[in-house]
Amino acid sequence: MFRQLIVATILAMPAISLAQQATRPAITGISHVTLYADDIAKSEQFYTGLLGWRQVPSNSTATGVRCYANHAQYVELVAPPAPKVADRLAGVAFSTSDAEALRKYIGSRGVAVPASVAVEADGSRTFQVLDPEGNKVSFTQLTDHPLAASPSASSAVSSHIMHAGYVVHNRAALDHFYKDMLGFHLYWQGGNPSTRVDWVMMQVPDGTDWIEYMLYLPANPSLEQLGSANHLAPGVASVAELQTLSEVVMKRL
């Protein structure tokens, strides 16, 4: 009789869905930011000549380049599509410990995901989704054989991408995506005036990098407004050193 009660109880319990069983793999930081560049060579000079990052060919396009801040972070410069778009930001990518497990995890939450991860030429594994506002968001698992450190790395004025920001219209929708589903958490928020929230910084769940919601733009922002809102922030050891070096480099451009 006792065994029959146990069996009946188990059968009466609701089935545990795959979504409830899934565990989110670690999301450790910003992997890369992809930008549209009208003049790739000129933009490349900014990242390599000014910041001291290492340039290598892009894995994804014959006309693009990657400028590495360190072995795991880079800016990818690609030619804009035709017809050209006003927005220079093509996408943001985050590093994960397991791309395939994360793809399944996100898919189990009702987000459209590709059928499989893509394996790039360097061995990294990646996939892309759209966030609730249509921003391209990628997740990349670092290759087992990452790029070797640049010989000039010790003299570079920047060696890390701290955060990336982009225009956000619906904070609640993005919070559901980044906070509730992916585990990002509030790092800081503020505005001008201080009684208003214009910027919201959301830190990755398993690292120190963050993204920034830019909430203050009008419905139809200008190219200049988009350029200031959709951004990336390289960390530097000395702003004064960077300013001095930028004056020299900009004279060459």
C-alpha cells in the first residue's frame, strides 16, 4: 500500500520541463563588438595606431579586420551593407563557457536560436540571436588555441573592452532578456537631471564587463546621436597619455 502511494504521488507531480532543468552556462564578459566602417583602413589605424591593438583578418568576411585588445576581446570592422545604414553598430558579442549549452538554454526560453553553433576558422564556437529590440547579440566560446599576445601588448595604452552601449526604447523588455533570462544584474543607473534615468549599466553575471542601455534618444535620432549612444569603451591606464598620443595619431589620419 505504501509503495502504491509513492507511485501515485510521483505520477501526480507535474512534469519538469526542459526549460526548468536547463542550467545557464557562464557568461563572462564582452567578446567583441562589430562595427560598420566606411573606411576600414582609417578606422583600423585608430585601434592599432592609437590604442595599440593587434590587427588580424576577420574570420567572417574577406573585407573585414579584427583589432584585438587582448587574446579574447576585439573590435571587428566590416564594410556597411548596401544600401548603407545610419547605425554604425552591427552587433555585440559576449563570451561564454559553453556555446552549445547556452544555445539550448536560450532556445528553451522561447527565443529563436540557430539550429547549431557555428565553428569559426580559429576554432571558436558562436551563435547569434536577436534581443527584444532587434539588436544582434552573439555568444562566443573561446577557442582552445587563442591568439598569442602581441609583442607590443605591454606598451599599448588599452588592453581591455570594459563595456558596450546601445540605444534602448523598452527597458522592461531588455531587462527580461538580459536580467531575468541571462542573469545580468544592475551595476549603476543615472541621468541628467539626476531625477531621471537615462543610462542603465547591466553587468554580465560571471565577470566585470557590462552593457549600457542608452534610454534618452528621441524616436528618430540623428547620426551624431546614434554615434554617441551606440558605443564601446576601451579601458585605459592613463587618459592623459591617451590624449597626448591621440593628437599625434589624428594628425596622421
